[in-house]
Amino acid sequence: MVTMEQICQSYHMGLEAIQNLFMEEHLKSTVYIQQLEAENKQLKETVASLQMEIQKLQATSQKNSSNSHKPPSTDSCKKPITKSLRKKTGRKSGGQIGHKGYRLAPVENPHHIVTHPIFLCSKCQSPLEQKQIVSRKKRQVFDLLSTKIEVPQYESEGKVCSNCLSFEEGLFLVLVQKSKRFENGLSNLAILVLLLKKGV
């Protein structure tokens, strides 16, 4: 790029110097434009080549042993999408109107309560230990210990962060993922009862 100093020098040297400066810059610009055009052409060819590769890969990924000559050993671990053979009834999925559902009823007086406190706000990391508890989410686990059923209750504290107004809750243990469930001992007993009913 021509600087102001070069222009001033050429001006003082006369018309011929100005013409030489102009021709020199014009030549540089022409060479630069040619380089850009060559790079642009090369980039277009690269993009076209990559697009062809993508199309080939997409076509290959959609082929398996059921729609091509490929052996089953080359199929991926992904399960094929299968269509249900059941005919549509027009009813919504889930429990139907009038169907009597069965579920575990919570006990009013659990044997002991395990509290899951919340200490920090997950949004702004502000302490919540001194904040008022605004909610308690409760879940119960039914287990058979010796000859009696013991029902501990797990409670997750819910608090509101005064710094960012985020509602935070204590995390339940992995074994307490539902509001009510059987523990391993009671689950095994329930399975045994079902097997005995079936005459296994």
C-alpha cells in the first residue's frame, strides 16, 4: 500500500516519478488479485471435493446388511428402527379413563427420616445453609428387614437463593429416584410371590 511519504516524494521528483509509483502499485495489485483468484478457485475445488466425500459417507452410513450386499458383521451397534405391528386404536397412550391404577401408598409415620440438605446455589454458588426451607420433596423406600417392613423417608430440602432468586433442591441418593419404591429385599420377595402364584 502506498504511503503518504512515498506520494510526497514522487510529487517533488516530478510527473515521471508519480507515473512510476502508480505503475508499480498497479502491478502489485494485479499480482495480488491473481493470487486471490487462484486461491478462490482452489478453495472452491476443495469444497466441491469435500461435498462429494460427505455425500459418499452419508450414502455408506445408510447402508447395512438388510439393504445392501454388506455382511452383517459390518453393521453398527445402533439398533434398527422398527415399526410397531400393533394397529392404532385411536386412544391416547398411558392409563385409560376408568382404569383403576395400582401404586404404593405412602406411610404416614416412616421409621426414620433421612434429610438431603442443599448447601449452595447451583446458579451463583451463594451459601444456602441459613436460608429458610420453602419446600420438602418426599420419597419413601419399602424394604423387608427380617420379619417386618421398614420404611425410611428421604426428604429433599428446597430453598430460594436470596442472591439470584434461584430455587434449589437437595439431591436424592441414586437408590431413591422415585417417590415410593421397594428396596432389594422386598423386591426379591415380591418376585418370589409372583413365581409361586404362577407355579414356577
